[in-house]
Amino acid sequence: MSLKLLIDEDSQAIALVKTLRKANHDVVTANEANLMGQPDRMVLKYAIQNNRIVLTRNCRDFEALHKANPNHSGIFAVYQEANPLKKMSRQDIVKAITNLETAKIPLRNQFFSLNHWNY
């Protein structure tokens, strides 16, 4: 299955974007959407208007936005781990998204830590 993703400014590394696109996801980056330097609320607004799931490493701010406005297509958060062995690679991120899709859990209006879906 292919998901429509908006990759936040802090997560739009070229290698990750290429890996997500190779996995058949419809990916738009913050740069491509002219959202560079915009507040997180504007990024979420764009995602809502374009029916896209936000993928971000800015977990705390997007979790707060989710609590303030839980009506969105979904938010995927990648928490940065202090231990380098626990950091998620781009392959780990794609694998976690695939695991979520396979579980057939509704994504709309939900905030997911992809770290918990990397198994």
C-alpha cells in the first residue's frame, strides 16, 4: 500500500525521501511544499489540506499539535535516541511504516511513534 506523506523540514534527508519513494510512498517534502522555516502548525495545516501524514523528528511539538487538533491524516514521529545503536535508519523507518500498514490500524487522527513499530 502507498501512503501520502509530508516529510517535515527536520526529516527530509534525500536518502530517506528516496527510500520512502522506492517503497512506493507518495512523498512531498517541506521544501517541495514551500514550507521551509514555517511554524509546525502551518506544516500540519498543509498536511490536513492535502490529506497527508506528517513524518517528523520534531516529536514534542507535533505531539502537542496533535493534542490541540486531533483531526488530521496522522502523524509519524521518529524519536531521536541518545544511544546510537537505537537510532532508526531510513530502512528502519520504512519497515516501521510497513508494520503499521500491515497491522491495519487506522492512521487518521492518530499520533504514532515509529520507534515502537520497528520490529
